[in-house]
Amino acid sequence: MFAARRKEIKPLPFRIYGLSALLLVLGGMADAVYLTVSHYRVFTDIGYKSFCALTKSINCDTVAQSAYAVFLGVPTAFWGVLGYALLLVLLVLAFHTDARPQRIWPLLMLATLFCTLVNVALAFVSIFRIGSYCIMCILSYAITFLLLFQTWLIYRRFNRDGFMPALRSDLRHLVQRPKRLVLGLGPWVLAVVVALAVYPHYWQLHLPPLTASLPRGLTADGHPWIGARDPELEIIEFTDYMCFQCRKTHFMLRALVERHPERIRLVHRHFPMDHKVNPLVTEPMHVGAGKLALMAIGGAREGKFWETNDVLFSEAHGKETLSPRFVAEKLKIDPKVIAVALADPLVQMQLKIDIRDGIQLGLKGTPGFLVDGELYVGELPVKVLERFLRD
């Protein structure tokens, strides 16, 4: 009975199946393009925060900041663009007038299966390695699964051969048309080669050199500042050395200070989101960030706050701990200076004052920026810096 019912099923016109597959590929490519642009802006736009950066667990920006967001020197999202582009090329070849409805689809299904397996691996990484989910990545996973089902359905509806004979027929069909194969896959191969060769590594953030001529000092309350002695704009930053957004924004602000040393002053305050020192944090988070802040205060006692600050921001990213000896060697000072600072009650009190002041201002996370009495949390709006960015 079931066999008879199956024979009665009439497939929809081929163009309906093909059009639905085309829409899925275009939708997937649009999603991958968005993720590529978002990855770029996460590292280069001082005021950027994606719409899906919602919580600690659901945060596209956290995924973009991870080491897994780049593969072979190219953003994983751009590999997604190239993957969908390959599916689009195969789809166009499948619609050619001399390609019968059953041609190319087994090959397209195999390519889609590979993309699906890659997405399964990325989902595993997101869950078990990064610990955060990207909504737009999940959309891409869904699209590839639907494409896999769609290509399988088209293969079943329009191909009467076994899979391997059909796949051999696909390959023979393409090999016998070398001009079409080159015109279709040539630009795609070229795009892969160019991406591997010249894709800009904008995610490798670097601090500008700490020039001796750049003014620096302490505020009346004893907080380190760098930049203008009589500034047009003073920015007080509350940061955590293990916070990516703090690191990115600090690097960009330092670059602005270097460009406008007589106009902008940057004042540094500590606000480590470490449960061992910050009463706002009730569970382990940024473990060791408090210790790094104490090292910075210890370095300041030697007149080397900004040098220590640069070492911590440059080296702490992606590492669980930095030893006092490592930091001291970078600063070329006696390791005992940093080690003693970690246990010094006065150094610990200075850190507590920074954290207390941040809490009193209403700071609940990092980075935080105090400009003209107004507190900005998470990012510094471009409007605050607009006149300096234009210059």
C-alpha cells in the first residue's frame, strides 16, 4: 500500500524545486556577508555592537572575538561567503539548458553535505569551546540543513540512478564542458587564492608606540592620565584587562590620543570583573583580572603605569594568567616589585577605591567611560569622538 501511494506522488515542476534552492543559497550568502561585515566592525568600529549581542550566552560579538572566528588567516564568516558562492556556481550549472534536471544535483548535494558537517563542527565549538551562541550563525546552520534536504529531495525526485553512478555522471558532464567549468569555478578559485594571500588581518590589534614626548601624569586623585595637559575632551575609562571590548576601545582611544596629544586626555581606572575583587560579580568570571589590575598599580609605583598597562592589554588577551615575573621582565624591573604589590594592602585599597567609585557611578560591566559627567557602558558612542575622528 505504501509503495503504491509512493508511486502516486507527482513531483512539482522542476523550476519550483530549483527556485527554492536558489533562494536558500542567496539567503545563506546574505547571512554570511552580514557576519563578515560584523566581524570587521567588531575589531575596527569603536562604537559597534551587533544587534544579537544580547546576553553572555547569546552574543554574536563574543563568537566573532574568539580564536575560532579566523581560519587560515581568513575570517570564518568569509569562508561561509565562499562556500555559498560555490553552491551558487553549481546551482547555475545545474540550470543550464543542456543539464537535465537530474544532472549536477548529486554533486551539489555532496557539497551541501560538506558545508553542513562544517557547520556541525562550528556549532560544537560554539557550545563547548566558546560558551556563547551567535543567532546569525544558527540561521546559517538552519539554511545549510534545509539545503541538504532540498538537494536530496531533488535528487530523489528527478534521478533514477544510484548515488555514485549519478555523481560520476555529474563529474563527466562538467569535465566534458571545460570552458563552462573554467568560467564557473575559475573566479571562485581565484577568490579563494586572493583571500588566502592578501586578506587584511585587522583582528590583530596593536597599540601605538608609547612615545616619550606624549604627556602623562596623575590626576588630583592619583589616577594615571595620558594625553593633553589642558584637554578639550577628557575620557575616564573603567577597564578590565581580560575584557576584549576594553582592549579594543583602549587601543583605539590611545591611537586618537597619539593623533591629538594636545586635545584629548585619557584617564585610567580599574574595574576588573573578577569575583574575587568585585562585589558585583557573584560567580567566576575573568578570573585573574583583579591580579592584573594590582600588577598595573604596582607598575605605577615605579613610574611605569602606561608601560605596564600596555604589557597587560597586549599579553593578557587569550591567556589564563600572566606571572609577575613575566610582566616584570617585559618592564625590565625587579620581579619583586610586582610580587610585593600583589600583597600590599595599600595597593589593594587603591583597587577597591576604583571598583567602589565605578559601582557608585552605576557601572555594572566593562568597559565604562565617563565623559562630561555622563557614563557610557559597553561602548563609547561615535558622537562623543566625532569631531576628532573627522580630523
